[in-house]
Amino acid sequence: MKRVVVSRTLSQAAHPEVTILGAGVAEAIASLKAAPGKDLWLFGGGELFRTLLEADLVDAVELALVPILLGGGIP
């Protein structure tokens, strides 16, 4: 599985096992989406989601709640 991380602070040299995107995110995701293969899955924040949504790169939205990761709730 190819892993792509969108970050303004991480450097590619420090994380050679993943592809780091710092700029041109919408263009890079559009290119990945056009390539043959399986679906892309975004696991991230609202700002990244909004960027991809505005670029018409989001096909579906699935919400999940994991309360134990948030520090409370019934496991």
C-alpha cells in the first residue's frame, strides 16, 4: 500500500518510507486518483478535506466515531 502524508512540517528526507506532500496537494491527489489502482482514503483534518472537496476530488464521505481515542466513552 502506498502511503502519502500531507504536511507543512515533515521532511521527505526524515521519512523515506512515505511520500510527503507539502504543496500542490490537490494536483498530486488528482494525479493519484487518475492512476490505475484502488481507492484513496483520506484520514485527516477539515482543512485538507475542504481543499480536496473544493477541487472536486471527494467521491464519498464516511464518518466514524472512536471515543476511546478521544479520551472517553465506552470502550
